[in-house]
Amino acid sequence: NICQRLHRRGHRVEVYTSDLKALPIPFRDEDSPIPITRFRGIRIGGKAIYPGMALALILRREFGIVHTHVAGFFSTFVAALLKPLKGYPLVITADFDPAEPMPGPLKYPYFLLYRALPARLADVVTAFTEKEKRELVRRFGVPVGRIAILPIGIDYQRFASPPRRDIRRELGLEDRFVLLNVSFLLPKKNLEMVLQALATLPEEVVFVHIGAAIDRGYKERLEGEAARLGIRERTVFLEDIPFEDFPEYYKAADAFVQPGFRESYAIPILEAMASGIPVLATEEGVAPEVVEEGATGFFIRSAEDLAARVRQLSEGGSMGKEMGARARER
């Protein structure tokens, strides 16, 4: 999105990245109006390393700006190390989880060299939230004057426009209260909280999840837990939904739940609000800055909290629609 919008504004933009693709990419490189160069990548200890990018940065005569995304990635480390040699302005999007624990003594030298040093060398470090900004100062030692808060935006109209499909009918959920989560399936998403709440709620409440199962073992554990709790028929896991169809699923839901205990941002919260549904979320990522307790959603801290709020919405007549309207406005 950043590259495409810069391109539309008349800037010349190029992308350097690796040929390793951990996730499905919803476009082909050859269809991009922006040149994309993929360097041969190798995996070392869970990290993607692509030395060819370093050589390309050295050999290239000049850059207007180098922008690299995620503190702790190889590209960020190399771009920061070469900055004094090449003299380019460097912007780093930090994109880290503020709830992540600080490393212990053995990993701390790695943290300083690979994550903190690049952030300190950057001309500008962008943070998604106020909380992330505070942690950049505290953990990384970035001067506060070099940090800019740049929240992630969404294509509002895609989510706010009327639905094109009747997803509830397609899934056979016409008379149900649909609780939706959109996320990659990873343990930090804490979806066990939703299943535990669901087991105490009436039969008409169902849980729908859309998103890729990055951790297959975690998905299997969730399905096993749903079976143990006797709610397997009230849980729907959909992996192969194209991104362009996501708005239809938001609009088919009655409420959105974000139970994660570690989030750097959580874009789906904004997508849900734009779709006009209330948000039930832990106080992680962007939630504390956009969810207004009792007005656009509720904060949840346990399965009991979540179950109580779902009852409140499902039995509250027009309450959910009124909160959803305020969420869309927000």
C-alpha cells in the first residue's frame, strides 16, 4: 500500500526483497507497476538472509530515501549498516510487539546489534501507536524527536460499502449471532478464550474465523478444544478466503473479537469498525486508541468477560447496531 500510493503520487519507487515467501501474496510481481527485485534468500534460525541485497545497495549510485520495514529484519540491519557509507536518509517502520518480553542476558547482545542499533541510526522511525513510541524510547534508545506515529490505514470504502453477497445464508447462519475473528492462526492470538466463552453461551452464538493457519499445530489444538467443549459445530475455520472477499464476512458478523495477548497493531479492528460492527478486544495494539468502552465496543480480559459482553450484545436489541454505527464513524 505504501509503495502503490507513493507511485500514484508520482514518486519513483522500487522494492528490494527476498525470494522467500512465507505467506500467500495476493498479486504477481510481473503485474506490479513498481519494479520488484527478489534476491536469493536462505533461512538461518528463523531469519531470512539475502546477501545479494547488500551488494545491490553498495553498487547503486544513489537513493532519494531508503525505507525498510520491521526492526530485526535482515533488510533493516543491512540498510542501517550501509547508511554511513552511502549517505542516504533512512526511514524504519519499527512494527514490533510492545508486549514482547525483553531478551535475557544471552540474547541481549543480539538485540542491541540487530534491532536497537539500526533504529538508533535511522533518521526517522515510524511507530503505529503511542505505546509503541514509548517502547522505542525505553527499549531501543531512539530519541523521541526522531519518532513519528504513523497509524496503519485501511481502504475505508471497501468495508463501509453495502454487502454484495449474503455470507450468512452461504454459511447457513441466518438466525445465529456471529462472532468473527480475522487473523493468522498463531498461539499469540489466544483464540482459546473465544472457545471457552462460546461453551457457556446459548446455541445461537457461533464463532467464525478467517485467515491462514500459519501454525498448523495450533489450529489442530483449537479444533480439538472445540470438540472437547462440545462446540465443534458452532465453530467455523475458513482458510482460503481471498482478501478481496474479507469485507463481505465482516458485514455478515454481529461482533468482532480480538482476544490476542500480543499485538503490534491489529488492522482487523479497524476493518471491523469500518464495517459497522462492535469490537470486543484485549487492550493490545491499536485497540486502546480506537475502541471506546461502551460506545464502539468493550475491552475483555477473560473468557467470562467475553461471554458477558456477547450476552449483552445478543440480548440488547439495537445496542449492537448503534455501537457499530459509532464504530464506523470513529
